[in-house]
Amino acid sequence: MVATPAGSSAYNLSAGGPILPLESNVLCLTPICPFRPRRWHGALLPFSTTIKFEILESGKRPVNVAADFQEFSDIKSVLIKSLKADLRSMKHNYTTNMLEEKVFTTITKDITVYFNSKLADGTMKGLIIFDNRKADNQAILFAQSGNLKTSNSTSVFQLHTGNRQIHDHNGNLTNLTFTSLVVELSNENQDSLMRNNSKREINEYYIRELLNPPADLPQHQRTKLIAEGHQRLIWPMYNFVLVFLTLSVFLRQPYNKKSHLKQNYMTVQDLPQFLKLLEKNGHLKRISYPVSTNLEITEISRRALLKNGPALLFENVIKNDGTNSTIPVLTNLYASTQRIALGLNLANKEDLRKFGELLAFLKTPELPSSFKEIFSMLPLAKRIFAMSPKIVAKAPCQEVVMHNPDINILPIQTCWPLDVSPLITWGIVITKGPTKEKIDKYNLRVYRLQVVGPNKLIMRWLKMRGGAQHHQRWQAAKNEAFPAAIVIGASPSITMAAVMPLPDNISEYNFAGLLRGKSIELVNCVSINMSVPAHSEIVLEGYVSLDEYLPEGPFGDHTGYYNDIETFPVFNIKTITMKKQPIYLSTYTGKPPDEPSILGEALNEIFIPILQQQFPEIVDFWLPPEGCSYRVAVVSIRKAYPGHAKRIMMGIWSFLRQFMYTKFIIVVDEDIKIRDWQEVIWAISTRSDPARDSIIIENSPIDYLDFASPLSGLGSKIGIDATNKISPETNRNWGKTIEMTDEIIKKIDTIWEFLKI
């Protein structure tokens, strides 16, 4: 709709869009329908007069306009691109707060844009509402399907399919309809503006005008303008140098005592160094008694884990074939949240949440708003500078190189009685895609690997995982085997980066450097075009077949059951490299608690800040270990409106890939302690109705290992709203929680020891 201001001529309609008059005195823009934001009503006025901008909610009338409304055809938004690249040619006082949503911005003297949205790639979308660049008098412009383009020589605003109202040479109003209008901001036009606008303040000139003033201006004015132009160019560089010098000074200092990134322990570079740290703190047990990789290591590790025991280093290992292994086996390394914290230079499990805050920041970074915030971010800045890995020529992981090797040289566990073969359980698979795009950057993930021959493994990866997606894109782009590397025994920072929910804009190698506080050293592989962590214990180099698939399983899994048999691609080993005295890192998966479930408990603390960034109303989030890492989630919220709990359910299922397989989500109020099953069950029993408060989603992605689903990889999910109900969720009087008064609680606290109860 278009409102006609009092005393102005009526708005005309044409196929090209609205023709807007000059006699407007207020500008009001609002979408007619929130679901069709390209339909607007409003009135416009010339730029030369005092402007009153008003943004109205849908359905409200503009103020200071007549009651007559007239409907016009849809106005398509103008897509504004490359705006930042042209900042230096814009006015000095227009370069702040330029790219903000719901803001009217004058991007040049005569062109005003209403930015109404910001796309995911940073592109601003808006309407060009004013253009007087080539009019003899004031004129208003609505542009359809246009865009903003820039070139090296001049700035060009190119609009398509619009119309404008201008004064002709006789002073009469003329409606000009066009299919293409180009507005050039050339030096000649700027010179003309400068001569005809000598009364402008100096901060109203473009930098280009200041550096190239017209030759016919007085010399003292030319000198003043050129000096101002140089100052504007130098000042940003001066600020950059100042910030750089500040960083160089502060980053040499120890972390602030209040910083959550303060280092309390040595920076762990590799597995042996980590074991020294664990042994020093009583978290490592060396076992010299002969133990077999066939089931025995699993049972010993399981019993030690149930007693919250230390990591176990088996130094006298008998392999499945009965021969003695020259390589020791390490288990239960991450079967304690305290050991996980030690490996990441943290004091305790609670500090893991700080890394979640860091991940949340990296996922959606915000610029500091003050010098105080800048200085508070210096420890983070130091770690960010250390993120990029560096390539080294020689590496410990290549002290021994074996071509055409036999995988049976390694002491690979057979974990459970019905397992079909030995299984590599802690292999970090490193892949990259066929292009240099971000989607094909290095990916590190832990997949289980079945031994099917002396140089063959089965690569069990789910279709949505990064390695499987790289494999699929490689198959579509190249007719050759897919290179991959498998690392066994990486440092804690690399291992944690491989299992954490990283944002898509950061690689595991970079984040491992961030965790460690120092660059990760990589080395080029011997037989494939890949780079692997230089301080790894063992590296398997080879290719994942594009056409050879074999049945995988069954194996005992983290669900507590043997999984079904499915086909996955074959990994052909070309080379094995290792240290002279390597350590074989292994684990078992079974009914919780096991090492993956304890690792999931640690990752739970990292998930919380990431979820809270997206949903600030979330108070706490818990993945119970009994839920097999991620199948059950309990979340408490500050409920604010009807249906709030169901919105949170949908958000959790869709926000992070890790939760697309979560089958049960229970939402409770903030007064419920979600890590106490008694309170959770009480909330479900008293605050939910099965029909009203349950939501079931069918035919959604499910873990392939979940045999309870009707189809492999496809099943249902249920969300339970166990929050207090508010109108219109219920029309009944809701129960009030029984609570003792604070006065009585304090009184009994003071006399409790005398009661001797």
C-alpha cells in the first residue's frame, strides 16, 4: 500500500512499479504482510528536507499522512553487493554503522537505501528509496530487481526495471520509466559537485574528492582538502599499527589470572608426554603381567573403568595369533573427565564449558564493543594466532617406514566374544575433498575399522560424516582411489578436536592448535598427498576404494548390543609409519558406562554454551550416559510463552548434527535439576499429559546401529514437554509446588547438629 500525504498528488500505478511524487513530507515503510516482505506501504519525501523516518508494524497506519491508501504491485528488493569494497569512495561520516538491518543508510550524497535484511553470506538486501544523482531537481526512486556493482575505475549503481519522477527542462514533472539506469560516480561529477557545493563541511567530501580537488580552486583550499584526504587514509593505518603493537606487547605476557584460558599444566605435544603427566598425577597404571588382546584387555579395562580407575598401559601384550607384541597397548585413556581436562590443560571438568564458549564464539563471532573487551580477548587472540598448523620436514611418526606392510604387526584388540574380527577402535581418519573449497578442507573423525586382511580394513563411516561426504564428492569428481590416512595415538588436543562439534568454518587441525595453545606440527605422508600430525604414534597411509565394498560386523557396540551387518568401503593400506617405540591406543565399546559414554559426558559440557548461544533460554542440558551418548537428552529452560518447550525440541534436533540422532528429548522448567533422574521423572509424571505434551516425528534420521528403528537409518523421535503449562496450553488451575519457607530452613539448619539425627 502507498499512503498519499496531505496536499500531494495521488500515486500513479504502472507495470514498472509505483510513480512517487515530490511533495511527500514523511517516509513510512512497513510490509503489508509479514510473510510477503516485498509488499510495502509508505510515503517518501525529498532528501533535501528534514526527514522523519518511521518503521511501522504490519497493519498500523503511517502518521502524518492522509487516510487515502492505494495498492500497487510488488516491489522486489534490491540486492546490495560489494558495498564494503567501495568504502573509501564514500563520505567519511557515512562509513560507520553502515551495514545494519532495518536502517536507512545514505551510501552516497544522493542515494539512500533501506536495508531490510542481512543474508547468511553477509550480503545486505534492501530497497533503494532515493536517487537524485542525475535529476535537475529532487526525485524519488524505487528500483526493482536491481543490484549495486563496483569497478576499479568508478562506482556504478545499476538498476533494472524501475521508474522515477523528475523535472524536465521546462520545469514540468515527467514520469520516466526505464529498463536500465546506470548512475556513475565519476571524478567529473565529483568536481562539479565540489564547485557547486562550496559551502559543504569538510567531512562531507569523499576521500576521492579530497585527494583530487579541481584545479581552479584556490591553492589554500586545495592544500586543506588534500591534507584532510591524507589524514583519512593514514588514520586507519595508524590504528592498525597501534593495535598490532599493543597485541605484540600484551601477548608476550602471561594470561590474566581471571582468564578461562589460563594454562595450569604443561602443553601436551604427544602421547608419551601426556602419559608422564598422568603418571605424575596418579592417573596411569603400568601392567607388566602378560595379557592377551583377545578379550582379556577388554575385561580388565571394563572392571577398572567401573571402579573409576586409572589409564592402563599393558607392557607385556600377547597378540591374537599368540605371539608377543613389541608394542604396548594403552586403554581407558579418556575414561575419566579429569584425565580429559588434564589433556587439554584444564583444571577440572567444569572448565570444559569454557571451550564450549570458545566454540560458540567461533561459530558466530562478535566484534568487541570497547577497549576493555579488546584487552579481555588478548589471550584468545594469542591462541587464534597459534591455530594454523605448520609443516615439518622430519617427524617422529616416520622414524620407521614400512611399505606393503602387514597390519597384524599391531596389537589390535578383539573386544567381545562374538566380534567377527579384531577391530581398530581409536583410529582418527583424516580425509580431504577433491577441491580447495571450505567444504573439502581437512576432516578428522574417529571411525571403527574392521581388519579383513593383512593390508585391508573396512571403513565404517555414516553417510552424514565428513569423511563419507569427502569420499562421495571425490567419487563424483575424480576417477581414482580416494587417499586417506589413519592416525593411532595422537595428542589429546588432536583427539578432542576430532570428536568435538566444530563449526564448519574451522578445521580440526586449526582447532587442535587452539586447544593446545601452540601450532600443530604436520608432516607430509610418504605415499599419499596428505599431511598428518607429526607426533602421532602410528600412521596408516592408503586409499579408500570407490567400488570395493564389504560386509562389516557384527561387533559389540556402545549400545550394549552387537550391531547388524552392513556394507562399507574398503581401505587399502600402502604404508605404515610409526615411532621407534610406539604406543598402540585402544578402547572397547559396550553397555554404558564405557569410555565413549564418559567422553560424551565431557563433550556435554562443551555443547551447553553452543546451545545457549542459539537458545539463551536454555538453563542446562544433559546427555545421560545411559542414553548411549546422544540418544536421550534432558533440557531445562526459562519458559516464556505457550509452546516454548516444543520450539526448543525442534531447535535441538536441527541445530547441531550430533543431535539429529537423538530419539528422546525431555524439556523441563528451570526449577528441575535435570541431572537427577528422580526430579526428571517427577516432572514428567506431574507436568505432562501424554496426548497434549508429546510430539512424535516419524521417518527421521536414526543411527544405523539402532536396531529398534523400523528401518535401518530411519525411525521416529519423541519430545516430551514436562514444563508447567500456561494459558492457552491449559484452562485448569495449575498446581503450586510445595516449598518450605526460608525462615524455617535457616532455623533448622542452626539446630540440626544438636538434634543428633
